[in-house]
Amino acid sequence: MNKVTPFDHLVLILGTLLMVTPIAIAVMTSTHTAADIHVNGLSLLPGGDGIETYSTVLTHKGGFTGQVTGARMMMNSLILGLGFAVGKIVLSMLAAYALVYFRFRFATAMFWVIFTTLLLPLEVRIMPSYQVMAELGLLNTYTGLIVPLLASATGTFYFRQFFKSVPDELLEAARIDGAGPVRFFIDILLPLSRNMIAAVFIIMFVYGWNQYLWPMLMTTEESFFTLMRGIKQILQVWIGSQIPDYNQAFALAVLALLPPVAIVVVFQSWFIKGLTESDK
Amino acid sequence: MASIDIENVSKIYPGSTARSVADIALNIKDGEFIVLVGPSGCGKSTLLRMVAGLEDISEGEIRIGTRRVNEVEPAHRDIAMVFQNYALYPHMSVRDNMAYGLKNRAVPRPEIEARVAEAARMLELGPYLDRKPRALSGGQRQRVAMGRAIVRQPAAFLFDEPLSNLDAKLRVSMRTEIRRLQKRLGTTSIYVTHDQLEAMTLADRLVVLNAGRIEQIGTPLEIYHRPASTFVASFIGAPAMNLLDAEIAGNRLRIGDEVLDTPVSGAAGKVTLGIRAEDLMPADRGLSFTPDDIEDLGAQRLVHGFVAGQPLTLVISPATRVEDCRRLAPKPGALHVFDTLSGARLDLHTEHDSRPVLPVGQGL
């Protein structure tokens, strides 16, 4: 290891500033009034309007129907994020379990088929997916929002690689100990995968939370709007000489940041604990 | 407790026509400690795993007790296995590791606790019961793996190179411990190893395997003193038995230009002569030996050299001078003669073949 020089600190400080400044600007700007922002532009200093803005954003019933609040949108986003993460983990763990531990014909071929779908972005299959959901009458439902995106090549791939790294002897020991496939999965594999689950959960939650295009297609009712749509909605309200509610848009953006940050912080401590304590 | 009968068992892996294990027949008595020994790839682990039920049996039949187990799941074969890398469940405490198999068998809770406590006492694992395996040393992990096998009170223990991951010193003490435990419990055991020293010290009977076939079955001393083939002769014993190209001519063994005094019966022709390094003594007349290199081991010295251009190793006491080893004579009855082509032992009568019959079989 080289000695740490002032130059190293400089690089680190610059990097930190680069990352933190935009967020700081968003937070600070959200505490000014809309007019203030319109006149003075973005701000690095706190304004006096913070509490009011945030309470408005969370409780004000807005939108065309006047029914949807920031809290409601946040809940929708949470349902989407959690539903995505949990559903994808369950599904991809089971798929990977089948691929790794059961000998069936074309298992490898199937894995590669799943793996290649990794290369296809959601947008490629968004029209057929939409049509299927529409014909099933699942537009404007949480089921329709979540289920079509649950199959996860990424998750399956991660879990497959992890399961392959679990020593065969563990399976053999469990077989001799009288554990069938279900018991082995629940008693041995699931606890061992804890760190992997945490990692995939972070990735998938953020992925679900940030979904924009799919919820926009699937939902027309405002009670299903997510935060990502809400932000857009606010900026679109440009009626007459009315100034867009920049402050509210910034506040929503800040709110939208919090849950993913919380998730990362919570699971990261788990993640690191699991890594440092791991066997061998 | 049960006997294990292995009847003409073969293993043919899918996509191959070769037999990885070929036509093995072995009857193991109740309470016997059998060691399967051989170089890597000789099929010893495969055979063990077929007994455990982790590999399918391609041909033949395996019976544990009187029950045919070919189609029986590992869990229902009434066996317990100790793996080379221990295969402990990393997320479970020592206690849970030992109890897991019993829980799956719906053994009542008080009995599980009693059995785990008993095993922990036997293996001196008491203070570690609530630790995770990663917080244990290699030797302790090995004990937990043994404990997991013991609490099951199975008909047979199967050991798959259980000591290979331990350092040399620990290996010796664990070896003694396994032996003592097995004698105390009286459980039929099959133990796989590639370490001939482990094999010699543990076994009631040794099974030497080579290329999927049994080369010899016998007590360790039988095998040491009467190896059935050149393979067994070179595999069992350290340093390995000296094998020399020789010739029988006129009732005498001839190595190159050297002639041994011992008269032998048998047809004239080429043979392989085996002499253990410790069975050669310095003498006034005998084979002329050219020392080349000396290894001092403290209690003994190994002298490497040549007889008639062929390499030969000699064990002498540290007091003996190498200069005195110019001429060597074999101890009486210490000559082993093998067929040059097949490697099989030729039971030729040599005049001094009066080796005392040792009380073999019970070992330690």
C-alpha cells in the first residue's frame, strides 16, 4: 500500500462532490417556493418553505380526478418495488433450483434460452405483454403491473451461479440425513443464499421502483399512479400563466429517493456481515 | 449393526463402456473395520458412494444386513457418512448439525437431545455445541462430522478420506480416535483412503484396489508380508518395496550379474524380485550395492543406490555406516517373487521360508 497523499484526498473529495451535489441541489431547491425557483433558478441554500412543500406533496389531492396524493403514489411505488423484488426472488430461486439440482432433458438448453432473454430489454416485448394483460382484463390492477415482469433472467442467472458454488457434499450429506428436495431447499439452500437474496433484493427493488414505461402503459386510473409518473405529472401542469410546481417536483424526487436508499442501507449491513462471516 | 455384502458390483458411468469399478465382491462382517485403499482414480470412492446410495449400482447387488439396498434411498439405508470436507451445514450450530438427521426422522426431541449430548461427551465437543462450524478448527469440524454420524446410530459408518484435510499431526491423533471410537461402538465401517499408513493402522481388513479391481484383501500384516502383486507390494509400505528385474536360472535368483545365495524352486525365466528396504542387511558377501544418496530420518536412514544398475532403497539404523553397505544380503524368507508380465505373486519355495506366523488380524 502506498502512503495516502493529499492528492488522493483531492480526487476523493472531487468525486464525492460530483456525486453529492446534484442531490444536495435537489433537496435544497425543494425547500424554496415555486416562484422563487422560477426567478432564481436552482439553489444550494435552504429556503423557508420546506415543511409546507413536503406536506402538500404528501397529502394534497391532485391530478385530474383530485384523488391522488403523494403518499398514495409512494405506496403504489412501494407495492410495485416490493412485489417485483419478492416475486422475482421466489421465481428465480425456484427456477435456478430446478436447473442446478434436477436432471431433466434440455436443462442446459433451457438455461441458455433464459440467459439470452437477458439481452432483450423490456421494451422489446412490451406490446405483446400489454395485449395479454389487456385481454386478461388486468389493466389497472396490481397483478397486471407486477406479474408480467416477474420472470427474471438476471435473478435466475445469479442464483444458478450461487447454487453451483454450493459444495455437492452438502446435498449428499442432506440426502443421507433424510432431507428430500423440499427440505433441502428450505433448510439448507435458503439460509445459505441469504446474502445472494439480499443482493438480488436490492437490485430488483430499485428496478421495480424506477419502472416508468410499464406502469404508464398498464394504468390509466390515477389511483394506480407511481411516484415516477407523479413527478412527470406535476411538470406537465402548465395552464395559462401558472408556474409549474418545481418545488413539488423536487420534493417528490427526493421522496422517491428515500426508500431505495433505505433498502440499500439496511441490506448492505446484512450483505457485509454475511461476506465477512462467511465460511472458509 | 449389520454385515455388508457387496456382490459382483460394477459401475459403468453413462456415456462410457469402461467399468470404473469392476466386479467387486466383498463380504464385510458385522462390526468389522474395512479400509479401501488405492491410488486416486482406482474406484474406491465410487464403491463407497455406491454403498451409500449416492451413485447408482450398474451391476451386482449390495446388501446391508440381509436387505438388498440397490434401489433404496441413501436416507433409508441406515448408514452414516463422513465426508472429506466434512460437509457441515455452515448456517447451523454444532448441535443442529448433529440433530438435523434425527429431526428429519421424527425422532422425539428428548431423545435427540440425549443422543447429541452423548456424542458431544464422547467427542469432547460439549463447549462448542452452540458454535457455528466456521468458528471451529479443522479437527473440531472433523469431530462434528463424526458426531453427526454417531448420533444416527446407523448400521454402518462410511468414511470418505475423512482425514485428508487435516495437518499431519492431527491426522495421527484423529486416526487413533476413529479407531478407538469404532471399536467402542462396534459399528461396521468402511473407510476410504489413499494413505497406506492410515490404511495399515485402521483396518481389520484391507482392500487394495487398482483400476477398479480388487488387487488383494487381507489383514494389514498379511498384505504387508505377502503382497499378492507388484502393485500391492509397491503401494503398501514406506519406503516402497524394491522391485528388481531378475531371472531364475539353476535354482538361483540372478539380478544382472549378481546371484543370490538363496535357492529357489520354480521354472527358469524372467521374474520380478521384491525386497523390502528393511529386509536387506549389510553382509560380507551378497549383492554389491552402490550407494548414491542418503536421507537421514533420525530414527533410521534411507540409503538410495543401485544394484546391477537398478535403483534400490535400503533402511539402516543411524549407527550403521554407509561404507559398510557395499554388500547386501536379504533377511531369510524376505524375498518376494512376482510374475514379470502379470505382476502376480509367484509362490516359490525358498529354502529359508520360515518366517514366523505373526498374530495378525486384530491390529492394535
